[in-house]
Amino acid sequence: MTYKDMFVVEVKHNGRIMRVKDDFVALPFGSEYSLLLKNLNTRRAEVKINIDGQDVLDGNSLVVDANTTLELEGFMKGNIARNKFKFIKKTEEISNHRGDRIDDGIIRVEFAYEKSEPVRIRQIINEHHHHHHHHDHTYWYSPQYGNSAGIRGRGIDNFTVASSGSPEGLAEDFASFKQQLTTPVDEMGITVKGSEVNQDFQYVSMGDTDPSEVIIIHLKGTDSQGQVVQKPIAVKTKLTCSSCGQKSKSSFKFCPNCGTFLE
């Protein structure tokens, strides 16, 4: 679990939550995944997501209601997630074509909580699904199922850009980028558009927010021994100790039987 200030970000693959170890998630190349966002706060949260340095929300922002969970299935296009996230190996051919980016393999989730006493509520227009109109307003969306979160569009009236990040968040970004530079090339992967999906969103309203914070997750396609990951390690996956053979929960770092470090 990746947790910060009552906000949780998880990577899901085939319906299972992946194990996070030292901010890294090992995932087989070619895997499709989704992002699970859980807001444990009593206030709503505005969320922006960048993967490999690219905005995957098409200029919008998710809004996750208090004490609710939202699973983002893939890349947004307008108010619909249309393609799943797919993690592939960054081959030499890919590097030569698109270049190498300092934040390849990095999922950056920026979140900010709504102020307890909103200074302003943006004007919105209610809109039903599958009826798309164009208005010069600041748009906020929420998903069709559960009405638990939303995305902000690029309206022009009463628009306020959220903070780009606190000093602590910027420091985390720098540390993440520095660590990424030391990652062997054969571990590197990027996220591309995968199979089609149709996750619909609708408009909601949102007030001003507090300064934002950042959660970073690294995706890699090899384990700590440099071997290509063949099977994803989920939270419920049992780990086998190389010394005594004892099986342990994937959240354990050391074998509870003999104390050996678990890979």
C-alpha cells in the first residue's frame, strides 16, 4: 500500500492489488493495470495523475469523495476513460523513436483536499451521460457508478489552477528522479494505451483546495535479482523464504521463521 496523509494509491492487475515495496511495483511486461485511489479523509480530494511524465486525464482532475474509492481504468479522453494502462518494456527501438524521459516508469499522483470552508463553489451545468454539450464553464465530473469521484475539464469561467506541489512534494519528485537515473535500462518500462475500455464520468461541483501533496510509484519489469518478472506479486501472494521454505505474506520484508530477507 502507498499511503500519505490519509490518501491511498494502489496498482491493480487482473483484479488484484499489487505489492508495493520501497515505492516499487514489479509487473510483467505486457500487463494491463488500473489505479485504485482511496480517500480516507473527511473532505473531498482533487487528484491529478501523470504517468511517464504525461497527463493521463486529458487536462482534467479527478475528484474523490470523502471515505470513498475510485478505480481509474485507463487513459482519459474528454470525460471517458477509453484505453487501459498497459506496461511494456522500453526497447532500444522505442528509445530511439520517442527518446528516454527522466520520469519513464513513474506514476505521479498529486492530490489536494477541499477546504473545510470553501471560498468559492464553481458554477457547473448538470449533464446526463451520453448527452454531450459545450459550455464556457468550469466542468467537474464524477464516475457513472457510485458517484464517488470526478474529473475537472478545462472551463474558462472562475477557473483556479491547483497548486503544482508543496516543497515536500517537489523534494520527493527530485529524489524519485534521481533514483530513476540509477535504474538499469533492462528494468525500464513505459505505459502505453492498451485494450479499449468505456468508463464514463459526469459533472459535479468542487470548491477551492488546500496545497497539494504527491505520491510516487515506480513500475519495473524485473525483480531485485535482475530477472524479468513472470508473475505479478499481489498483496495476497505468499512469499517463500529461500532459507527455510516458510511461506509469508507479501507485505513481510523478513521471514518470520528464520529472519531471512524476503525478495
